[in-house]
Amino acid sequence: MNFGQQLEQRGFKKGIQKGMQKGMQASHQDVWQASKVETAQKLLLAKVDRATIQRATGLTEEELEALAHMAHSTEQ
């Protein structure tokens, strides 16, 4: 294997590693977001005030409104 091929192979390996790291980070963020949403849903059903839920989860008022709307529509 010549020097150019070795460099190409190293670059390929680094690219694979970086791609895997980014995928794992994205997956972790997705799980974290899903956890916050699930917590917010439970708190909404427990009639906890929205300001408290926002502080606890970091979700926006718009996100809470959407969750509340979804919870309300599934109750009917």
C-alpha cells in the first residue's frame, strides 16, 4: 500500500469514527428530549402548573401547549 492509500484509509477510518460519534450524540439527544416530553406529559396529567413544568423540563410554552392539546384530545 502506498503512502496516498494509507492516508486515504486513515481519513476513511476517522470519518467513520466521527460519524459514529455524531450518531451516538444525536441518539442521546433524542432520548433526552423524549424523556423531557414524557415527564412533562405526566406532570400535565397531574395538573402541575405549566411554569413549574417549564422550569423542570426546559420545554417551551409552545411545546407544553402542544402536549396539553394532545393529552386533552386523547382523553375525549
